Amino acid sequence: RKEVEQDPGPFNVPEGATVAFNCTYSNSASQSFFWYRQDCRKEPKLLMSVYSSGNEDGRFTAQLNRASQYISLLIRDSKLSDSATYLCVVNQKGTYKYIFGTGTRLKVLA
Amino acid sequence: GAVVSQHPSWVICKSGTSVKIECRSLDFQATTMFWYRQFPKQSLMLMATSNEGSKATYEQGVEKDKFLINHASLTLSTLTVTSAHPEDSSFYICSAAGTSGSVGTDTQYFGPGTRLTVL
């Protein structure tokens, strides 16, 4: 079993739709969680950290469920510019080491 | 803040040559730098972790004699791909983490990547 698992997609959604991605992790010692966005042939860029209480940044909402060991990302009112691969990342307390999921590809269609 | 640069952004070389890639943290001190490799349509795979002034820690399956990493200062790490072959063609991305100003202690900041093509 992979340490971090994501549905690779692609998720094809119309503009304005709401879309949600889930990510599961296997290591219960994982302490920090992030969503990164990666555009084709570019480096990953931090979208948002994920906090225990859940957090929101504009159209993006991230949730963490430690009991079930998954995190989620909700995107509301999808824009064409949201088309990208979304990477789920976890790391353990006290280390900088990131474990990446394979990414979920999103295509927002006009 | 938290800007990481990489140089070169792309390189084409002949098989058998060595290629050096630089990774710099521009506005913070990176106590730890990471080197990743990404093949098309795959996720990032960590190659090695380097701490300033000490030897790099390589992930399983990564040849340390082929991928030489030097982290000589808190702002610079280099990856040298020695005797490159076509199968080494990939997207190499570095990241940096550290404690300086507003930089988070557990957050990695990524460089723009280096696309290596070995002919």
C-alpha cells in the first residue's frame, strides 16, 4: 500500500462546478499536511496547508480527518485556471521529508 | 519571501557527460534541501535529502556515486549527474526548508525545476 494515495483522475468538470478530492495516508505519525498544485512541466506550488480544524482560502477548503487518515480539498466555483494536478503531501513531525501522492488531475471545461 | 531558484532551467547533453544543477534559496537560510526527480505523468520521487555541511541521505535505489550532492552553504546545494545516460532524462526539482523569518519550519519551497535531456 502506498503511503499517500490519491485518485489520479482526470476529473473533468464544467466551469462553476464544485469538485472535491480526497487523499488517504497510511502513517498515523504524519503530522503536517499540504495541498500543492502543479501545472504541466512546472514545479509544485503550495496551495494551502491543512489544519486539524479545517481551513478555507477563498474558493478552496481543506479538511483533515485524523481518525480516518484522510484529507480533502474542495474547490467551489471552478475556474478554467484551476486546471492542474493537485498533489497531496504529508510529512512527519520533526522532519522536513515530504511524501507525495501521485496527484489528481483536474480539467475545468468551458 | 521563500524563493528558491534553480539553474539551469533546461539542459541537453551528450551521453557520458556530467551535468551540474544548482539550487539556491534566495531570501532564507535552508537548513535542509531536497532533490526530486519527476518522470512524465508521474509524481515527484525524492532522490536525496541534504543538510548543510553534512553528507546527503539518499533514498533507496538512488545511486550516490551517480548523483553527487553538495550542500556547501545554507543557501546553495548542487546536484551533479555523472556520466549521464538517456534514462537519466527527467525533470529534476529541488526544494528548500529552513527557519528564517516567516519561512515555516515544516514547509518546503520548490525551485522551478531543471529539465534534463540526455541524447
